[in-house]
Amino acid sequence: MHRTAVINVVGLTQSLLGDHTPNLNRLKTGCTDIKPVTPAVTCAAQATYLTGRLPREHGIVANGWYFRDLNEVWLWRQSNQLIQAPKIWHLAKARDPEFTCSNTFWWYAMATDADFTLTPRPLYLADGKKLPDCYTSPLSLRDTLTEKLGTFPLFNFWGPATSIKSSRWIADAAKHVEEEHQPSLQLIYLPHLDYVLQREGPDGDIGKDLEEIDALVGELLDFFEARDCRVMLLSEYGIQAVDHAIHPNRILRDAGMLSLKVDLGREYLDFHTCRAFAVADHQIAHLYIHNPADIPEVRALFENQPGIDRVLDKTQQAEFGLDHERSGELVLLAKARNWFTYYYWNDTARQPEFAHMVEIHRKPGYDPCELFVDPTLRFPKLKVIKILARKKLGFRYTMDMIAVQPDLVKGSHGVSDGSPETLPVLMSTDPHLLPQGPVAATDICGLMLKHLFDE
């Protein structure tokens, strides 16, 4: 067995390699593209890489979905038990019982039987505070890393303050795990480029950010190669430029299909009593329809909507391996340059309280506007100072600083049209282990095994 590190540089494509990426360019020999899974979003892509299966088999149909038995929409759950297929560490242990694996910030890292695991996990206190932190297994690893590296910089991991700092912390944690435990396989997640591309788009001013992630990758390449580890480097998806947002829930509202519960003058979706509602996730949206008799009417609403490429029923979802019970009765795929919001209100005075907040677990869909401070605020820095002062003094506070302006978003992903900016990259320090030409996302699991066991 040959120990291997897999570095996930999210959002990286061959089209981004160039003058700003001298370290990544070291791996261009044998570099190829990955034909991404649909939807090309983090949780579905990673589950496919870890299992070699499509969503119909592993069950991860998006970054979140409607949990019918609980009547809740949840994104960014963390239990590995949600993946309904054997993972890479099961397959590798079957070949060699001495195999060990560290999941260093890939998703679904809790309730797992991987040997080591690290994942973001804030502390939610009784007074409403949210404190940055992480979860590890073994549990003692968190204390060790916090003492060595400082507290995991959660607010640099997601939100308006995202920066290279969080990817740096993860990279340093990966080095510590290697030095202390020497896992057979380490899965390392570097998210920095992903968020930059959603803010700026692939044609935006991202040179400095490419240099930052390239320098970090260079350090990891030198570190792991010096320790006689093979390195696979890949991405989950490419990010294309977008300039138009589609609001499927507002379309359903106008058709009289949404049901809204009003609390303190603000509107919230009441999922069970909706005839239909959408869970939006970048360039894909699952439409959940309680009465099968309503499916043709809902389909007709969206088939001729600008910006929508396809409306998939369960039979058509099978073309993409997306025909799983967690999928919506219909699935929307966006055309190039389009993406879906979760927005459902028509009156800003009645928008939910979480609309202007970083609330990834309360919003019924993905919200890339959480990357932006509300540009309508006159003195945003002053407001932050006041909020933090209340927090420090122990008073309740609301960090309602987030934009609700979808035109700010310049990059999205989820559906690949085969263009270079939508194809994730695949590289290796051992290029002879990679096939020539593009590979399917379902082949990544086998290629990881090849790096581990092909001498």
C-alpha cells in the first residue's frame, strides 16, 4: 500500500491554471478533466467520489433536501450515515485491514467510521451566541489542534469574511494529522477558491486568490512528497459566470401553490400544507409536490420559464442517476449563466428574519448572498462594532448584515454544459496512474484505490 493524500481544491479547472499557479502547474503532466456528477454541488460530488456511485445509490441528491418524514428542509447535515453506500475506507480496508483514513474537512464527517475526522462545528450557546469551533474524532484531537493552531476560523470559512485563513488552518491541521498518525489516505478540503469564484466569477479579479491557494497547495505538495506520499489533486466542479437569478418559489407562489405561515409579520414556508415548493441549490432545484395529480400543472409552470434548461420527472431523473426517493417529484436544471434562489416573499417588509443573516441551517435553500455584506447599509463597519459590543457584553444580538441582492453573485455551479470553466480538474504526482482523457466522477473512487494499491 502506498500512502496517498487527496487535495480537493474546490472550483479549480484547467482554464484557471496559468501565470498565477506555478505550483499547480507542476502537476499539469497528465492533467485531465472530470465529467461532474449532476448536481455538481459539494455534498453530491464528494459522496460520488467517496463511493464511486451515483446519487440514486448513495442518496446525496444535493447539499440538502426535504426530509419528508420530518417535514423539514435541511441543508448541510453532517452525519456520514446519510451516505447510503460503502465509502472508500470500507473498500480499502477490505483489501488491507491495516488501512486508515483521515477525513480532513470533506463533508459528512460526523457519525462516521473513518479513523480520523475533522469538520466545522460552531458552538451554539443558550444566549444565542454562535462561537467558531470544529468537531474531531477522536474528540481529543480538537483540543490538540486548537492549542497548536488556534480556534478554527469559522467566520473565515463561510460568510462575508471568507479568506485564505480557513484553508490555511485546514492545511496545517492536515500536516499535523500526517505527522502524528500517518493515515494511509488523507482527504483534504481547501474551499478558498470556491467562494472567491462565486463572488467574482471566473473572469473576475481573482489573480491574488489564485496565488494564495497555489502557494498553499505548493506547501502541501512539498510536505507530502517529502514523506513519500502520493498526491491526487482534484476539484468537485467548475464555476461558470452567471448574471440571472430565477426564483422558483415566487413562481409557485404566484400560481397559488405555496402555503405561508406568518409569525410576527414575517412569512415562512409551511412545507406540509404547500401544494408545491422548491429547494434551490445553485443551478439545480428540487420541486416537492405532495399530490401527484399536481405534477403536470407544476411542470407546465416551469417548462417555458426563461433560464430553465430542463424539467425532470422521475423517469428523466434516471438519465442523471438522480432518481432517488429524496429527490423532488420534479427537478429543475438551469441554463448557462442562470442560478436559483430560495426566495419566496414578494414584500421585503415580510421577508423572514433570517434573510439578512448567515443561517445555512434555517434557510430552505442555498444562499450565496451570504458572501456579501448588505450594500444598502450606510455604515456597515460601525454596525458590526455595535453588534460585537453587544455580544461581548453578553446581550442578545442579531448579525443581520447579509445582502439580499442576487445580482451580486457572479459565479455558480451545479450543471455542466461541457465548457472548460464547468469541468473540475484531476491531477496527480503519479500521472501514470491517471487515464488519458476525461474521467467520470464515479471513477474517482477507483483512482484513489489505484493510488493506494498500485505499486
